[in-house]
Amino acid sequence: MVERLTTETVHDVMRAMLNDVATFANTHDLKLFLLGGTLLGSVRDGALIPWDDDVDVGFARKDYDRFMATYQPSNPRFELLTETNPQNLVPYLRVVDRQTQAESDYYEQTHGIFIDIFPIDAFNKKPWQLKCFFVKQKGLNILRNVGRSTGRYPADAKLVGLKRCLKAVFPHLSAHRVARLQSKMARKFAQGTQHPTQAGVLNGMYGPKEIFPVSMWQNAHQVTFEGMPVWQPNAADQYLTQFFGNWRQPVKNIDKHGSFYLKEKN
């Protein structure tokens, strides 16, 4: 039986991957932003949240595309899963560790320890257009999660009856194909914008909570996080309050993405 990796070991691997990405970004003049729980850890704890099992970062769309086209991990145990890679079941980039494997009771896992890299899109849309977009994205998120579901659901899962019905109707639904559609939708939604007023992650899990005035990303500064040069908004308090609510109060959330193990050698 392969022993489950400790949180400390998972964090060490995540730091190594983040260091590789941040070093590449800094060398190629790309602004790598801390997002979500990783930004929360930076501001509140000055480090990775002790129980977190992933890293969330992002680039403005132009830098995101440059990174996707040119990044090659310096460590051979790491791999970039692009949006077109069949092993990628999310609508954004992931850097994954080849030497580990994740296991989950609820979702198919195609890789091990990872960090998520999101595109930050800028646009100028009316409220009804943004609302319609997120309604579509929410529907696609449900389909994508059905496509990678094991058929079991956590206690706090929503719409379980609907998901089971969809699983029965579409037993061979491809989570990767749905993720590709989501990434194309986000790109198209923001494409051609001349004078953006809003910007954020369009294909994340939190919908409008991830959309801010474009100034959020224009007014940013470089910080050192876990020994690495990265960027975060000057108005981090505004970002975190919109995203998390009372972000100063820690809420422990363990094993969000399953458990991690070293791959067994043949």
C-alpha cells in the first residue's frame, strides 16, 4: 500500500512548481497574480494556508497566452496541461507533478499535485450580458462535474438528483470537452473589447465574485510570497471581501481535491 502524502510534502511540491512558474514569468516580464485562496494566504497568513491543497494564480489574458505558448518546466517531473490536453478536465491551465497521483471518492483524477493558472479577462459588458454568461457557465460546470463524477457525491453537494439524472442520460459525457467549451466561451466573451471597465476570472467556480473593476489589476504591486516574486492587487482587502466575505476568520477546508500519493514504480 502506497502511503498517503502529508500536507507538508504536498506544500513542498506546490512551492517547487510555483517557483518554476514564477521564475519563468519574472524572466519573461509576465505579471503572475496571486488569486483566491493563495492571495488570502499571502495577505492573512504570509504563506500558503496550512490546510490548502492547491495554488491559484493567474495572468492577464495576453500574458496567459504568451505563457501557454512558451513555458517549459525546468524540472522534468512537472508538466503543463494546456486547455487542449485530454488529461486536463478544467477550463484553464494546470502545472502538474508527474510523480504523484490524486485519488478522490467523488471525481475522476487524471494527475497528481497541481497548481491552477487562470486567465484574467478584461471586458465592458452590461449587467444582463454578464448574468447570461454566468448562467451558461454554471450549467456547463454542472455538466463538467457530471462528466468527471464517480457517481458518489459529498454531503454538501447540490443538485444531486439532477446530476444523477444527467449521468444516466449522458454516461459517456466528456469533462474535457465541456472544459474546452468553457474556455472558448470565456475567450470569446472578452474578445475585441476596446475600453474595458471590468476584469477577472470568467471560467472559475465563483461567478460574479471573481469580477472586479479593471483597476483592481492595473493597480498592483510585486510581493515576495514563499520566497518567490509575484503580484497582488493594492486593493487586496476589497478583492478578498468580495470573494470570501469575512476572510479574516479562518475556515478549515481539508482535502478539497482528494488525497495525494506517490506513484508506484513499475
